[in-house]
Amino acid sequence: MKRKNIVCAVALLVLGLVGCGAEEMSGSRNGDVVSAAEETAGKDQITTGTEKELSSGGSNILIAYFSVPEDVETTDAVAGASIVIRDNEKMGNTEYVAGLIQQTTGGDLFRIEAAEAYPADHDPLIDQAADEQDENKRPELLNHVETIEQYEIIILGYPNWWADLPMPVYTFLEEYDLGGKTIIPFVTHGGSGFSGTLNTIAELQPDAQVSENTLSLSRNSVADSEKEVVLWAESLGLNAN
């Protein structure tokens, strides 16, 4: 692994990446924006994918999150707190939290997804994540938000990867002008919290307001975090138009 010796890799693997983001299973609607009502009802996607564009429901809240499918056995994943299972559905930690936030605040749900799929196996996945950081890479995204101007609030969720934002989140933040909007971050992690990512978000979007009311969840507590997440989401005082 580039620029990381064996000791560092093992430590970061335990604390940062295992179960905090690389464990993410497939997210809802594979990157398309989904309104709260349509997410519940299982109806059509409401904004852009690579092949179709539909108008959104007019919400002023976007809940954007990064998720990577990882091929893990259910028993191993649960033991490592890498996924959450509800009603026999597997969800990645960040995906699960994003869904709870949407249920509480309303708004539209958007999965940030790289056009070129990440490896499904854990070790190649974390190696690629490290290599992308070494190269300062900006992966192309699969889908885009065509109506970004309608959103006043961006609730941004991501795992802590190697003490940084996953590189597709860099792509997302550099793709749009979020000036005048409020960005509310939440993170899932293996012990490192946000690291320096809040400052990074502020640097990438200097004209946006990065909220101090953030949510940081350890991978070990995500499965039992529903009450905490809902209380936090309610504390934001948001009202989806």
C-alpha cells in the first residue's frame, strides 16, 4: 500500500475503515435523488440519473451521502458492525443514518456514487481508497443533482476514510456552487470522528455555512443509534418545503 507502512495500515484498518464506510451496502435507488414520500411509497425516482431527468418535489433539503457496496457475509458484517439489518434488508451504516434523517426531516435523498464501481472485496477496496488519496484523484460520479439551486440545506453524510473525506465526496463538493447554502455534516467512523473533514468541507465551499450542529457516530453504535439520530435531526429545526 502506497505511503503506508504495515503498522499504520493495520491501525487505520482497525480504527478508521473497517465497518465505518467500506462496509457500506448498496444504497437506495443507486444515486438518484429520492423524495421522502416516494422513498416510503417505493415510487419512481424524482431527479436525475444517467438516463432520465424528472422534476423533484420542491423540497429545500437534500440529504446526500456516500456509500460503497462491500461483499460481506451477514454474520461477519454484523459482528464487525459493518451493516445494519432491518426487516431483512441490509444497509450500510451511513445509508441507514441517512434514511433515519430523511424520515425525520423530510427532504430528498441522494447517494453519491462513483461511475466506476469500487471493488466489492474489503482489502482491494481499502487499497484503492488509499491510492486515490495518494493521487488526489477526483472520481467521476455516476449521477448528478440537476436542481441543486432549489436546496437551501445540504445534509452531507460520509464515512471517515483514512482520516479524510472519500474522494468521490471531494468530486461532489467541487461540482456544485453551494454558496449561501447551509451544509450539515454527519460521519460514521471507527474511532477517529470527523478528523479534519469539517475544515476540508469549509475550504471546498468557502461561501457556504458549515453547521456546528453535526453528528458523529461510531460504527459500533450505529445499529442502536435510531433514537440519537432522530433527536439530532429534530434538533436541526428543519422544515422541508
